[in-house]
Amino acid sequence: MKVALVHDWLTGMRGGEKVLEVFCELFPEAKLFTLLHRKGSVSSTIEAMDIETSFLQSMPFIFKKYRHFLPLFPVAIESFDAREYDLIISSSHCVALGIITRPSSCHICYCFTPIRYGWDMYQDYFGPSNGRGLAKFLIPFFLNRLRCWDVTASHRVDAFVAISQHVAQRIKKFYRRDSRVIYPPVSADRFEINPKQGDFFLIVSALSPYKRLDIAIEAFNQLEQNLIIIGDGPLYNQLREQANSTISFLGWQPDEVVAEYFARCQGFLFCGEEDFGITVLEANAAGRPVIAYRAGGALETIIEGETGLFFDEQSPASLMKAIEKFDPLDYDPVKIRERALLFDRTHFKNTVADYIFQTYERYLKKEFDCVETT
């Protein structure tokens, strides 16, 4: 059995790449197809793979502006020759699911989300307040074409795995496909409980529009409490300009530094509507409670009153109300960590391996319809 892995792009070690790392451990001899690869940006396990990139790799300024090349992504993913592979496993939040295979190949897609900026978060990325000039007219036209391509590409997948019930509902809505839910892995052994707490709240996040860090910044500007933000992204400068002196931006930090801040924070803030939200469970693995917006994947991981609490509206006032209610002494760090261990990496690896091999065996025996899976 010849195996190929497909991943959208390799530019950093985020949640999606931690899933891919498990696939690489399961299939170390596989070919790995990806649109572009910034060498040294991902773990040694992934870097050791036989990696093939698309023509986008040689584009000027590609690593600084790769999102601007979105119109070329469908063409780039379809340019790979995957005809010799029996099993294809794509890990996709953009176009990886669209790789073209031979009819007899089995394609399993671990789906982080249908393209979020093409579907339900289109307005967050490209709504009237975000468009200007000619782009204001071209973007809606292009996104319409991208959605059509995405639906067509979804029919190339034989079996979908969703990262959460929230994503499974979106796969059903946009692709009209069923999916199996297997929660992504949390490397709980990276984190430990620290009895010495700091006087700050923490956010670890990409600084992107849908993450809604603006809510936290406005709230903490009014509360004048300490907030530390770890992460980088297109809104970095804009958010820094909005923040007062009690809010600190640390940019990107290595894993060991992030783990230390997780363990010492009073509480972790989660303001966006996420497909899953792995940082919620990383905070819990360090024994720290979470204050999260009541929506998306957080509803599947947080037990209110035991591992965190929710705020009901994406507004500074709603977040401030939750913070005023929050008392870190109400939470047991040991019980919080025990909850996170249910999502541990070892459990994910065993579960997803069983699913892949069982699905491939069923596919060879023609025991399931390649259009609908359960």
C-alpha cells in the first residue's frame, strides 16, 4: 500500500501541523504534498518526510504574502500527480481535500473546517468594512467561484473525519456529507500545574480578525487589568495601537515559554468562535480555567463551573461581566487537567489509526458508498 499525505501549507507548527505530525508518525514512508514549505518551520518529524511542494513555492514574496495567492490554490493542489498512491490522507482547512487521485484510490480527509473565509466567515474576512478599491468588486466574484470549486472538490473525498461536532455540522451543511468526529490531539505532557499564579490573564492566538481579540483589548482597557497576548498575525500592529499599558504583546514564542505562561496565568481567554480550539485544552492541561465565548468547539470541551465559564455575546461588556464573576480559586487545577487528558495525543493517535485502517479495508471490500460515510 502506497500512502500520500496532503496538507495545505507548512509555514509554522500550529494545531493542524500537530495533527499532520501524527499522520507522519503513522506513515513515515509516505509522500507529503503541500502547496508551500518554509524549511525549518515545522517539527523534525514533518521535516524528515519526502515533501513535494507546488509551483507556488517559487513565487516571489510567497512566504510573506501567501494568502494573497488564494486564487491560485485550487490550481496548485490539482497540479500534484497522486496517481500511484493507494491511500491518500488529506488534512485540510483550505484546498488540500481537492487533490486529484485515481478512481481506485481511497481518500480520507481529516477536515479542520470547510474553507472558513469562503463560507460562514466570509463577512469577517471580506465584508463591506474590509473591502476597498477594485478588490471590493473582485473578491465576491472570486469567492463565489471558490465555493463552487470547494463543493466539487469535496466529492473527491471518500470519507470525512471532522475535528468536532461543530465542524461536522458545517461539513453536512456545505458539502452534504456525513463525517466521523475524532477530536484533535493535545500534547498534555508539555504542560504541568504551577501552584504559583501570576496576576495576568492570557491569550495565545493568531492575530486574525475572526479571533476577536479586539473584544479582549477593549475590555481590558476599561478594566485596567494585566493581559498578556502571545501570537502573531496580520492585526499585530493594529491591536497594539489599540491597547493600553496593561496589555503586553509578546509575539511568537517557543513551546516551552508558552507552556510556562499557561501554567502561571489566572485564566485563559478565548474570544472567537472556533472549529475546535486546541488552546482551550492546552490551558486546561496546565490546570488553568478558561473564559470563552459560548459558541463553536468550546461548547464541546469546556464544562462550565468545572473547567471554565462562558460569556454570551462577542462584546467587551459581556466579557467584562464574565471576568468580574470569575474567581480562579473556584477551580481545582487537578480536575481541570484530568479533563484535558481525555483529549491526549496518544488517544488521538490510536483512534485515528484504527479509523484509517478500518476505512481503507472497508473501501477495498466496497463496503461503503463513496459519497456518504458514517
